[in-house]
Amino acid sequence: MIFFTGIHNLTHASKVDYSFISINRLIKRKKDFGIRTWIMDSGAFSQVLTEGEHSLTAKEYADQIKRWSRCGILVRAVAQDYICIDSILEKLGRTVEEHQEMTIRNYVDLIQETKDCDVPIMPVLQGYEPEEYATHVQDYGSLLKANAWVGIGSIARKNSNPELVLNILNAIDEVRPDLRLHGFGIKKTCLQDSAIRDRLFSADSMAWNYACRYENRNPEDYKEALKFKNRIETMPVQINFL
């Protein structure tokens, strides 16, 4: 499994081999920055959480992807999906099905806007229950190419329940075992489960930064990010016999 370290201070981006950076950190930036291999996140979680919608149109986001693709190796840009968390759906008066449909529509729009760009777009699967994720895979149909690298949305808040996360990954695998799955915001609680790690092709996390703030350490120290990454990659894996 490839681990992408969440980075919020771009001066630290070149310090880690694989970085995960939100478009929210780039929108107002003027200058290029040093970085190695990275994924650009669409900022969907924070934007939909606070505004109910994305702050950039598909064209505006595509322009940002093209602009920053000259920095390092941008291997993927995450599509502008819609989170499926009960409290957010209730607040917005929407359903899981509506957010799934809106997610696919945004993916199609972004593909069209980036057809002249070399950066592939990472589609995102959304849902709440495992079977809803499986249904979303089917809804994408032929849009999900063979061996597609696909993000799994709305699972960051399920980290405390590895069994639920595994059930979601298994449900997707039953429909499309060829897909390479990326877990957004996956924490150590889940990553130490061997069954979850085996299902994931890649994952990202900003947990190191939150831990620094909570424990009164320096969240601006890139060495904290490196230590967290090392713990993830070397942690003992617990065998799941379920």
C-alpha cells in the first residue's frame, strides 16, 4: 500500500516522497513549489461541509489542475465528489442517491474539462452503507475503466470501526475486484488491520498534524510528518481472522 502524507504547509511538501495536498491550499497561491510525487485533493469535504457546494466550477478546478501539474509529479487529481454523512445530508436536505448522482456528474464534467491535460482524474465512490458503495460502482458503469484508481469517500469518520470500513471495501471488491482503492483520511486504527491494508492500493492521512495540535507539539514541524509516515509503514499488522 502506498501512503500519501497529508501536507498543509507547502514549504514541507518536498520533504516527503508521496504527498496529499488540498486545492484549498493552492487557490490563492501565486508561485510554484517544490514537491515530489503527489495527489491533489478537490477539497470536497470541507467545501461541501461548510457551503453545501464546491467553491470551484469544473472548469475552474481543471484550470487549477493544469496550473499546478508543472510542480513535481502530479499522479492524480481527485474528482469533486459529495460526502454522504447523515448530518450533512440532513442539513442540505439531500439523499445518498442524490449525492452519488451529483458525484458522477461532476466526474464526467471534469473529465471533459481536462481532456487536454495529462493528469488523470481520480473518480470517487460515495455511500453510507456498504451496499450503497457497491451500487455506486454499478452506477458508474463503463466510466470506471479496468484497474481504475478510485477513491473511497465518506469513510474518514468510520475510522473507529475497522469492521465497517472493511465491509465497505469488501462490498466494492465483490462488484469490481480489479479496482485500485484509495482510502481518504485512513488512520492507524484501520491501517494496522491486515485485511484493510490488503484491500487498499493507497491511502492518505493528516492525522499527524491533528495529533501535534492535540498533544501541544509543533504542527509546523515536517519531521512530525516524517515520523508519522514511518510509523504507518513499519507498524505491526494485526491479522484479521474474520
